[in-house]
Amino acid sequence: MIVVAEDHDDIRYVLKRSLERAGHRVVAATDGAAALAAVKEHRPDLVVTDVDMPNMTGLDLCRAIRADDDLRHIPVVVASGSLIPGDGQAEDAGASATLLKPFQPAQLLALIARLLPPRVVTET
């Protein structure tokens, strides 16, 4: 499962739809505070967050995840149009990776594939 934190409806929809088409279950949140609650409730495999959001920024969300012993192992991808290449803010907050907007869904999926362990497929 992946938690997506994005305050723009259209971007959140595209992210959710792209991830679901790739076989991931997705919980979408409209801000960082709602995303943190979803992370605590669902214990996702990965978090994708925008930086500039109401109530809690994506960087603060990342810091909160890293500060929690039960959550700190979860990879966090910071996807932002406000960071410039080489900006260390996301890394300083503990992000596992940064994806600069605009990006193609295939770029996000490739990044997620690198961060998540391969899924075990069992035949039934």
C-alpha cells in the first residue's frame, strides 16, 4: 500500500490512478496532517508526498515519519515543483528520494520499484 499526500485534486487523481493501474493499493490524503494519520493507521509500504500543502508540509510529514520508531523504515518520496535540482531540503528531512515536478507517471513507478522490495507472487 502507498499513501499519497497531494493537495491538488488533479495531481492527486493522476498519482492515485497511475499507482493503482500498476497494482498498488493507494490511500490518498489532501494534506500532510491527513497523510500522517493515514500512515499511522495503515502502515504503508511507501509514502509519496508533495512539499507545499496546508496543515503540514511534505517535509514536516517526512520528519514526523522519521521521528517515529514504528514508521521510520517507510520510504518517503518527495515530489515537488518548488524544489530545485540539488536542493538538500528533502534529503535533510529524511526523504528516501526526490522527484521534481513535472514528471511522467512512469518515472514515479520506476522510482517506487527501486525503493520497494519485489513482491512475492504466489499461485493459488
